[in-house]
Amino acid sequence: MPTPGGLRGSVAAVTSPHRSPLHEQHVAAGAKLAEFGGWLMPLEFPGGGVLREHAAVRGSVGVFDVSHLGKASVTGPGAADFVNGCLTNDLGRIRPGQAQYTMCCDDATGGIVDDLIVYLRDPAEVLLVPNAANTAEVVRRLSGAAPPGVDVRDAHQSYGVLAVQGAAAAAVLGDLGLPADHPYMSFVVAEYRGGPVIVCRSGYTGEPGYELLPAWADTPALWAGLVAAATARDGLPCGLGARDTLRTEMGYPLHGQDISLDVTPVQARAGWAVGWDKPRFWGAGALRVERERGPARLLRGLLALDRGIPRPGMAVTAADGAPLGFVTSGTFSPTRRIGIGLALLDAGVREGDDVLVDVRGRPSTMRVSRPPFVDRSPT
């Protein structure tokens, strides 16, 4: 998103992380860097910190470098039809110039290989934006299934990706002469300083915003322009720390934590991103059976009723100690000033139920809730 749109960028341990096209700029700015999805990316910037960056997005605007996100191209006659026969959502629901949240599932189990955004350029050209750590696997699976004439390529370093999020996002783009009035989940190809840039109205924070894809080499100039315009409007450059707290407040899932090969779209309550009426897509058989029978567990929200803060991996139990599941994502909500999280819980657990979360050996009472935890809308 979901973003729809998946933080996109699941966590993976690596020995030699890739670097963003803005790496030198981040180092010069004194950003705190961390490995994420196989990439060395800014966690937060000096003078701000996660809480201040989070507040900037909720109150005005923030600019994120998310160039670690994957990029893959699928081209050739029937490219869109081919992709539609593999991924879960129905590309027939959108037109060229629109984007769509979807999932790549394992054909046998229905487990989520990745969640990603599809940019439909035309019936013969599709751009995919997967999560960083999963790009190679998505490309491998699509390449192995592609019919003659359809070409699937990893285009990771063809584009940078910058996100501008917040109420002032449209104004920031306007300051740079970029279009901002197109509908949600649509994109246009614009120009900045002589270079093309894809401008999509989407994001991963719950605020109105945009994801921009300039050419890799053009990314530093666009970043500098966006940060200057945002700063003039009381905004900030933001790191992945704030991106995580923002997406958790909205209940948007992160691959590698909330969703994975062990979790299906049915369990993740993401059936809205499945084209159930399509004749085929990877995992269709397993997912239709699970949907009919009902899943054994579901991804739900947690809202702390005390000072506890849920963290990934913490056990969730009933009042009598019976195991119910585990936390997949959790944080302190800067907006609500309480602990919030997502958890995979037994399907019998209902919204409004109170459960116990083992917070470092101390039981914390939390209420099963339906995200989002804040009153926000990206549209």
C-alpha cells in the first residue's frame, strides 16, 4: 500500500546494502542511516527525529526518499493481460494512466510473495513497484511464466522514488511546476528541469500525497527542489522511522512483518485487492477454498488501554492465558499518544474484545480494534 499501497520495503538482512541515488546527499545532511530491504536508507534526519517528522506529515508535509522500492517493467503484446493473469487484483478495473494495489501470491498456497503497485501505461507496457527485498523474486516468477513476446525486466536503477505526503503536498508540487490535480491512484508523466518524472497520486501515510519516479540520475535535483519547497511550507525531509509510525497509524501492512508467504490475502483481510471473478491468478484455488471455509486467523488492530506499547513478536493471549496469536507490527502512536499495533489473531477473536499482550514479561491490556487508528484519508 493499505495505500492502498503497501512501506513498502520489507526488512531483510544483507551484507552489502545497495545505496539510494541520494546516498551522498543523506550522508552530507547527517541523516541516521539503517539497512532496510537490502538498502542503506535514512531512518531519520538531524534536527527532527521520528516524532517531529511524523508531526510534519500530519500537520503540513514531508518528503521521503523511497528509492529502495523495486521497479520492474513488463512489456510486449498482451503484457497487461499477462500480468492480470498472475497478480491478484483485476487490471480490468482500471485504465491506462491509473495505478493499482495488488499482490503476487504463491500459486500453490496463496501466501503473499509481495504486495506491490502496478502502473498501467498501456496494454503492452506495465511498470511494477514491488517491495525492495522481493523485487528479484517477483521478477523471477513473472519471467518464468511470461509467454513469448512478453519481456520482464528488473528496472530497479532506472528510477528513483520520492514520496511527498501531507496536506501541503499538492502545493509543494505546484511550487516546482509539477501537476497535482489528477485523481487518486492515477499518474501522469511530467517534466522537471528537462527530465521526465512520473507523478502518481498515492502514498503510504494516510495523508494526501504523491509518489514521484524520476530517472535515477535526475533524482538528486528533484529531491533538492522538493525539500526546499517543503521546508518553506513548514515541512521536513523524513526518514523511514516516521514512515513506519505513519503507516502503522493507518493499519497499512508491511511485507515481512504483517504479511508474508505464510499469510494469505484472506488472513490479511485484503480480499478487496483480489479479483475474485477473474478466471485465473496465482493462488486462486487455495484462496477461494480458504475464503469459503473461513480463515483460521485474521490480521487485526490493537489499541493499548494502558501504557503498554506492542512490538513485533509479542504474544497475545486471552485473560485466562489461552494463546490467541502474536503482534506483527507495533509502535507508540505520536498522534494518539498510546500504543497501537497489528496482530495475527485467531479468527474467533472479535473487534471490541480485550486481550493481553506480553510486553517484556508484563501483561498489557489492549482492545482489538479496526484500523485506521487516526481519522485520515489519502483521497
